[in-house]
Amino acid sequence: AKHLLGIEPLAPDEIRTILDLSEQYVDLNRGALKHSDVLSGLTQINMFFENSTRTQASFELAGKRLGADVMNMSMQASSIKKGETLIDTALTLNAMHPDLLVVRHPHSGAVDLLAQKVNCAVLNAGDGRHEHPTQALLDALTIRRAKGRLHRLNIAICGDIAHSRVARSNILLLGKLENRIRLIGPPTLMPAGIAEFGVEVYDDMKQGLQDVDVVMMLRLQRERMDGGFIPSEREYYHRFGLDAEKLAYAKEDAIVMHPGPMNRGVEIDGEIADDINRSVIQEQVEMGVAVRMAAMDLLARNLRAQKAEGVWA
Ligand code: CP
């Protein structure tokens, strides 16, 4: 593919190819040198129009470990603040001949639009409530390593599904690989028409967590609630926060995941988040660097091949 804009267009074999290559980068990152030259001579620009810790840091590290020239645009200090549009900003940077653009934007669809205007590979680092493909890929790699497979698992995604691009990308990816997905959360935080995605919907944690292999918790995304229903934190934690009592309904070896940033005592009990026997939250962060290395490696191979043939539009 030319870009990585979402999970939706990816075939199961393409997902497996990215995950298999990511395994090699897990090994590289755990070694003494942590360096390869596969992106040597290429320029990577990271444009984050929304706050980020994990995604921004891991894309930067991934590019540097692969030998790219990496530039982080500080969007707060950019001419966006003077009224320049997203597209004009992208065209300006495009004129400097980048090879990889990594973009996070608060509006769904903004990254797809930008990809149509530039002649380099674009990676979606999260757009509105639409998609966060590298998050779903790193979650998939974490699950595959913990469970030894990535099919026929019972996976619960819990919390604010309606505002979550992480949930959407995970539902798409895990569904493509024939897993059984349960969504658990208040009806007010469930997107309309979600049952069409072939998922089961619950508003009770104890029922929904019964015998699941994976428990994926999500943050309440107040920044996307647009003045709509915002539950009280206390009530929300009581009903939907993951604590030991609720987790006891999952399988004994169920893993606990969270994409971060997490709010302890709101959607998850701090002790569970830190329990190294159940929580794989730190592994998710580790896998994030490897998955982003693999994604950029594969896009760069395609970019080089197409540019060599003169077919890149
Ligand atoms: N999971 C995730 O996207 O985290 P950041 O917002 O910190 O990048």
C-alpha cells in the first residue's frame, strides 16, 4: 500500500505481514545496538495537531532507530496559529520533499484528505474518532505474543466506545481475524448501529467479562463529548471501572490492556494496571515502537519501488 490510513482497507495477510516484521524489530529494540539503515536517506516529518505521549515518542524513536532524518513539527508554534490551513501546511512541508508524513489530527478524515494532496507516504497517527491503525496493530501484536494466537479469542473492549478511534480500529482488525468481540459500556457511550459490526453489546461488566481472554479498557474521552452526556467519575468507576471483583469474571489467565493515557480510579483500578501478572500495558508501549518501525519499513520499500518506476503520483 501507498499509505497507512486505517485498518479498514487492510487484508488479513497484510496485517500478519506487518506483525511478523514487527517481531524482528522487537528483537532489534531489545538488542545492544537498536539501529538499522532501512530508512537511511529518507526524511520523516511528524505533525501532531493533538496531544500525544506514546504515539509521538514511538514514531520518533522508530524513525531514528531505522536511520531516517526525523523532524517533529511543533504545531503549537506553527503558522497554523496564524490561520494557515491544514492542507496549505501539508503542501508547504511537501515541497521540502519528505518521504514519510506521520499525522495526528482531531478531525475524522483529515489525514485521508491530506494524503490525497502530498506525494509521500502518509501514516495516520489518529484522526478524530475515526481510526488509529498503529494502535490496533500494536494491540494485536501484544495479544498474539501473550496468547500465542490472534484468532478465536473472546475480547472485551470496555468503556467509551462512541468516541474511541482505538475501539474502532481494534473492532475492524480483530474482526478480520475472526475473534469474538464484546463491547461493554453505558448505552450513552455506544455508537449507533454498532451491532452491524458483528459485535456483542453489554451494559453490565460482570456479564460482558464472563470468560473473556482479553480485557481492553478505554479512557473517557471528554474532549470529544461536545457538551453531551458526561458521566460522573464516581458512578462510572462503580459501574464500569475495572477492579478485582469485576476482573474475576474473566478467564483466570485473561490479560488486561489499556492504550493510554489512563485515568486510574476512573476506568481502571491502579493496582490492576500495575499487576505484572495480568496487565500488559507496558508491553503495549514496547510493541508500539516495533509496529511503527515495521509499518514505516514496509511503506518505504513500496515508496522506493514506485519512485524507481516513476509511478508515484
Ligand atoms: N495510545 C495513544 O495514542 O496514546 P498517546 O495519545 O499518548 O499517543
